[in-house]
Amino acid sequence: MRLAILDYGLFEVYANGRRIGIPGYYMESGDRRVLVDTGFHRDYLADPLGVCLADGLGAFGRLIEYTDQQNPAAQLGLLGVSPADITDLVLTHGHIDHVGRIDEFPQATLYVSAVERIRPTPLYWNGQSRIAWPANQTVTVEAPTDIVPGVCLIPTPGHTMGHLSLVLTLPAYGTIILAADAISRPDELADDRYADAEDPRAARQSAHMQRQRAQHDAAWLVYGHCPQQWQSMRRAPYWYT
Ligand SMILES: [Zn+2]
């Protein structure tokens, strides 16, 4: 079992000037090849500002870095892996910066929460969607689910009602919690405010649950979009083992 952290670009949030990394994750466990999240849609490559406006992101922020290397296929390439090798594709939730290239892995089994999959399209942004659900074989997740040895999906509702976090067990490193947007950055816990969440009360509960789990297991807690932590993390082709 090993983990690589993938770089899908950098986004600027106008309200606070925060520059947030857009992460993906890749894990190998036995003969299984697991990809988590897929970044922004490929349309952003040619016309980032135009597509930002079309997607209703105009007042919220903009994608300030999205090169032809900051997508799943290129990042996997750094690891010697091809998109066709992916056996399992996990969507933490359907927002615009996670779901964009979900259609590039038709052979993979897709894991998504039942509450999000039941919607006609992925959540995307602002009530509109550039993305359709792909025809992949799909497993809908409603409870903690081990998908491969060392990788467990944990429902963490609140940010979105179907949000999923991951708990990984690495042989040398120990436990790693990929909170994704259940805890976007540590200020959310420090301020105990989850204003951006679909359901702030549920988000609070999920965030506290993940922090408790991290303390209990002495785990590394990986936030969804923490600018400082993003700068400090080692990314592909580095392996956490
Ligand atoms: Zn989100």
C-alpha cells in the first residue's frame, strides 16, 4: 500500500485572497489502482476565465494555475501509471474542482455517495453542471466501506450531504486521514465555523469526528484545501509508504 498526492492546480478565492491547491490522490494496494478526485474540467485549459464565468465562478474566484500537467492523466504519468490502469475511482463529492475529469476512467469502478449519485447530474457548482454521470460500474456508499486493503471510505456529510473522506493505513507511515472538504483547512476547526457547508451542523459534527479520529489514531490529517499544508506536502512522483 502506498500513496501519492496529485497536483490539479491552484485556485484563488477573491473574498480572502486565499490561494488553494486542488488535490487528487492515488493509491496502490495489491493489484488495485485507486484514484481519488479528478480536478477541474479540461475546458479550463484553453479558456480559464471564460469557463469560470460560464460556470458561475466569476464572483467567487478563479483558477490561477492549471497547466497541461495538472490533471489526473499527467500526474499519474509522473508515477508511471496510465489512466487505463485505474481500477477504482473515488469521488469525495461532486463539486466543480473534484469531478471535472471523471469521464476519463470508463473501466474503473466508481465509488460515490448514494445521496449524490441519486441527483440527475453531479453537484458541480451553483445549481448547474458541465458534467454528466459517467456510465461506469458504480458502487454507492452509505456507510464506512473498505474498498481495497488499507483504504476505507467514511461518510462525512455537511460540506455536501454525500461527502466522503478516506482513512488509509500505510505500512511505514501509519494512518492518514484524507478529510477532503470535510475539513477544508484547520481554521474551520479553530473557528468552529462551517459557513460554506450545505448543512453547517452536520459539517461541524463530521469535522469533529475526523479530528477525534486523527488524535485517537495519531494520524496525519490531510485537509481539503489548506494553503500552508499544500505547500508543505510532497507531491507525485513522491510516494508515501
Ligand atoms: Zn467542495
